[in-house]
Amino acid sequence: MRHPRGSKLPGTSRRAQVVGGRRIAVYEPDSRGHRLYYARILAASLLEMGAKVEIVTSKTALQSVEWQIHLGNLDKVPVRAIDANVTLTELGINSDLHEVSLTLVPDGDRYLVDAVRGRWRARGSVSILAMRPESQAGRGLRPRVWSIAKKLLILAADARPRVRAAALKSGLVKRKFPIRWVTDPVTLACSDSDVRAARADLDSDGRRYWVGVFGAVTPRKNLDLIAEAMLGIPNAGLLVAGSIDDATRALAARALFQLEEAGQAVRFRTSALRDAEFDALIASVDCVVAAHSNEGPSGVVGKAQAANRPLVLAGARSLRDDALSIGELAAWSELDSTAIARNIRHFAAKPSPSRSISPALGNFVDGLL
């Protein structure tokens, strides 16, 4: 099951010839969501290829729990702290000051306009990843126009001197728009014993059908709808693992209370989780639910699919595309608790599929180099 940290990626020797000996900086000042996880993947992979890697971040990110989880044990990589809100020009000046030949920005949406305007003036190059190439709200003509405009912006930025611009996509779908697409990386750090231990803990008060909601759970993840859907699932349990904000807790409070009153189990694992613990929880549940109001690739969906877990998806068109690509182990619906409940029951009535791990990193690293 494990994808060992430091294990070689496909084509490592070929890529080592390209980056070996170069001074490369990974700039990520924001600790939220998957950002530092991406920084970890890039730094560890580049280090393995022989690059002189450094991580450039903010003081706030350095002091975060997420930093300790994802980067706390990456001892061989030096770290520099700069302002979290530097402009692209300032980032370039900092790059030249430290003789960096390539700066990777895995959360680079805010720099696209400045890149098009020629604000990257450093001697080295910059590689910008747009994590949100699709419109994040609404349907109809306006969001589609916005999404096309964003992709044209990425294309224009990529045409500037010493700038590489790409867009993040789910590994489950194909994209036709002629820009650079980078596949969302999938890693599973857990072992078989990690998964068995996680499942034993869930079953400590009796066998239930466990449904999991994972990651940074904000109002856009619609926990309230999922909890309402769970009211119609007999002998079930709801696991929320990752982080959850106060607004989401408030929105879901009534439905969660009703679940517990009905005798269903509700568990939260929102303290700091190591990568292996988080991944083991995903692989241990009977079904993973992702009901998103916002568009974009989901790392949790990728992990669940790699672990061969049934997926109940709802809302975002990007999740609908994922469901079509995954096939019989995924079902998509609109953001409706009745429809979500119907799809959970569909999988609960079937034998649980075996767990098998098939992680993939190569395209993500290659795409930014």
C-alpha cells in the first residue's frame, strides 16, 4: 500500500539530468488545504533528482500545524521566510538575490495577471501553477466565459519570457483546452497495518457502515447536507477527518445532533493528523462523500479512488466528470440530501470492494519543470 517517501518516481534519472545541480526554490506562503503537501512533493522529488532545493514560505506557515505535518521532517531542505504577500516582481528580486535558477509556485493563480504584464524580470525562470482554472461559483454562460478567460490568461502567461504557466486537473479526466495541464498528485502514505488499525478503531463500538468526509471541511463542502443524508442510512457512522471551521460546524450542528439522537455514530478527527493517519482513514471507511459547491480537482477523491473506495459525489461539474471517469465505484448527483442518501444506500447494499493502492506523482512534478 505504501508509496515510500523518497522512493524513486518514474523517469527520475532522465529528469535528474535536467534539474541536477540547479538551485530551485519552491514558494508557498499559505498553509491552508493541500498547499504545503504540494510543496513537500516538489521539494522531496527535486532533492532526489540532485537539485539544490530550498523552500520559501511565510512566518505564519512556518508556525502552522500543517507545516509540521508535511514539512517538519524534511531536514535536508533549507527554508527561507519572506512576506506572504510579495508581488511577482518582488519574488523575482528575491530569486536573483539568492541566485535561484527556477522558482516553482504551486499556488500561483494570483500571479497570472502580473506574469502576462511582464512583471517577472528575474534572471531565472518561474513556473506558475493555476490551482483553480475553472469558475468557482454558479452555472450557465457567465461562469463558462470566466473559465475560458482564465485559461486564456494561463496561455498568455505561459508565452512570456522565462515563465511557465500550467493548470491543475484531476487525474481522472482528460482536458482538451490547449494549455499545459498538470495532474493532481495522488499519494497514499499508509501501510496495510495502518488501515487495519484505523478500521479497528472505527469498529470499536460495533460494526457500522462508515461514511467519510475528508480534508479542509468548509461550508463549500456541504457537511450539513451530508449529515442530513445520513439520517436515512441504517446502522451507519459519519467520520469527519481533517479540519473543520466554525461556520461549517454551525451549519451542520442541527443535522449532526439529529444523527446522534437517531443512534448513528458521529466522529471527528480534526486534530493534527500525520499523512499516514489521514490516508489510512480514507482507505478504512466504506464510502467517501465529496459534495462540493466549488469546482476543481479534489485530492481526497484521488486518494479514495486510488484506495478503491466507493465515492458518492455531488455538486461540482468537476466531480461529475470524475464520477464518469471512475465508473461503477462512483455516483454523482446534484447537491440534494435525498439524492446523496440514495447513492450512499446504493453502495451500502453492495459487498465492500477490496482495498488496493495505486498512487501517481510523476506528471505533477514533470508538469512544473
